[in-house]
Amino acid sequence: MTSLLKVIYYKWRFRLKYWKSPTRLPRLEQYRGKKKCLVMLAADYGNLGDVAITYAQEKFLREQLPGYEIVDVPISSTLLDLNAWRDVCTTDDIITVVGGGNMTDLYFDIELLRQMAVEAFPNNRVILFPQTMFFSETPAGRYMRKRAKKVYSEHNNLTISSRERFSFLAMKEMIPNSLLMPDIVMTLDEREPAVERKGITLCLRQDKESKVTEDYKSELEKELLQNHKLTHYDTHIGRDGLTLKAREEELHKIWSQFRSSEWVVTDRLHGMIFAFITGTPCIVLPNNNYKIEGCYSWIKECGYIHYIDNHTTIDDVISMIGKPITSNFEDVSTRIYSEFSKLLMA
């Protein structure tokens, strides 16, 4: 559990570093005078779900804003670069912040950086791409919720969105004009129909959001191994400081693994979404929050992603493997992409 003291310490630590940062940086001068759209907090760390969000968001913006230069601003350089970006940008530039699942006191450091990015550009159009929002009923959670409401409600040209209904209802209480739309990664199409599929890929959490017990995992693997080759592949690769090239390489590696699998079994949100965009049959186990369940509603009609509840037995999971599947990817994908017109038009 995050302590309130730790949150306040980081808030002032971040602000001090920001205040001491240079107001001009030579490497940013190339953008001065250009019409641009910044992608703030771009994921350059090893969570491939967040990396995919950044990748999909930048791709979408390039398609929708042909007159703008789309600029990747890595999260690791936020505190050093923010002052200089304020100097380089004009009020005609658009500021976007990547979507994800970190508008919460659980990942309070990222939420603090998001708030700083919004405050830094009071006269620009600022767009927060779809987030999962959850602030706990702890002193730290209540403090972060209060700060979020103040920062976001006071910006005069802010568009804010959530990617599932649970967050949407909570967000509406803070910011009444909030939008509800899918995770941006769902707009991608990474299918390759000619790929031969073999075996099952297990993509299971090993962190604080996991709900699947070690006993359950062991028993599931034991049962699956009787008839299938298993491959383990997590969406977190444990590396930081990834270049743009390295990010894309890692994304294409995991998408290739999913495309070559007969089935994926996962309790990761982007394990489910990667299965959707690669056209891979998938069984989705619950985790300890509502991110998966809420986002599943956007793609449940695709025909090959199956979300199970807490009462589904291992035998039930095994019995799903090999059952005939259908694919309604095109219709679902088209509907999802069209939702994002609201974000730019708001």
C-alpha cells in the first residue's frame, strides 16, 4: 500500500527536478515553428502493453492529423524536457498523453507526471487517451483523487477518456464531460492469415495485479501439457530505456508468437488485446481488478476471445481448447476505430 507521505515526497521531488530543468534544449530546437502533436509519457520501459498503447496512439494520430508532426516524448525524459517543450510549443500545438491503466495511486508516480504534463500546457488543447482510473480509499488514494479532480477540471481545453465503464462512471463524478471509448491498441490489425499455428502460449501475470494462484497455474499447465506444447511469454520484458526501434521489435516479437499459437491463455489485459488484434483464439482468466472485464465488452463479439469468471474450473478451461471458433474481427474493429473520432472532435 502506498503511503501518503511517499506520494507527497515524490510530488515535491518531481517538481523540484522540473523547476531545475533547462528551459531550452538544443535537441528540441528542430521542432520550433513546426505544427506538432506531442505524445507525452510515451512508454520506453518493458511493459509491452504500455508500449503497444504508445505505438497505436502515435499511429492513429499520424493517420488523423496529417498536417502535424507526431512527436514521441518518452516518460523517462519528462522531468528533464517538460520546461523546454513549453518553450518550443505554441498554443496551436496539440498535447496528448498516452492511455493505459495508471491513473491511480497504485502507480502514483506516473499519475503525478500526467498531472504535471496537463498543468504545463494550460493554453493548449490537451487530450488524455483512454485510461483505467482507480483511486483507493486510503489517505494516498483520496489525496491523489482530489489532486486529479483539481488539475483536470481546471484545464479549459482538456479532453479526458476512460476505456471501460467502471472507470467512466468514476471519472464522470470528477470531470462531467468525460468520454468512454476502447483501449487504443484495439484499433490495430496485426493478423496474418497464412501463418501456421501450433501449441498454446501462456501469458500470465507475476505481479500485484495477479489473481490466479500458483496452484491453479501449476494444475492448468499440467493438464494442458498432456496434449499441447506450451510456451510462456509475458507482456512485461523487464527492460527500460527502450528506443523506438527496440519497442517496435519487441511488439512484433510477441505478436508473431501469438499469431503462431493455436490458443493463448492469459490474465493480462494486453494479452487479451494482442490475441484480438492477431486473430488468435484466447481464453482470458480474471485478474484482481476490473480492467480486463471492462475492456472485454468492446471485443466480446469477435467470436474467438472467451472471458471466464472466478467459478470456471480448470476442466472447463481445458474443454474450450479445440472447440470451433468464428471470427467477426472486421466488424468489431471497424466499430472500435470509429469510436475514436469522438476523441479528436470533442
